Amino acid sequence: MRHRKLLAPLLLCLAAAPAGAWDGFQTIVPGMVDVTAGNNMGFRVWGPTCNGSANFAYLLDTDSNYSTYVAAILMAKAQGLSVTFYTTKDASGFCHIGYLTVN
């Protein structure tokens, strides 16, 4: 019985962690932000990398939950909060944001 009480918090932590393999993850206060055409890496945040391949990460306007990602990143930037960016490297070697956590 006691093991169940100890196991429940561990399982909850594991369920809350993002699934899948990421090419990079980094916790930083977001740096400079660029905004351009949505299909051209339309929202770019300078600072996160995919294990050193690029010095920015991006979102496309067609990404699921795009508006929420942008709002969370801009809020964190304005308040000086750190964000953990989980990124995947695209075919051109740039970092595409796939998951994030505001700390």
C-alpha cells in the first residue's frame, strides 16, 4: 500500500514531461524576437539552440497552438522569466520549437 503512495507522484511527474526525442532543450530568458511572414519561420526567438546548430528557434503560423506559444514566450520575455525550449532540427538545420515550459 505504501508503495502506491510513493509511486503516484513519480508517475504524475513522468506524465507531465514532454514525450519524444528532442534535438535540443535549453532553459533561457528569451532574447531578441523577430516576426516575419508566417510560413518563413514567422516567429523567431534568439537564444535557444539545437545542440549548437543555430542560435534561434522558430514557430510557423500553421503550428498547433501557435498563438499560445507566442503569448507565453512574449510574456516570459516581458517579465524576465526563463523558458525551457524543446526543439527539433528541421531539414535545413534550424530549430523548430515543439514544446516549452515557462519557469
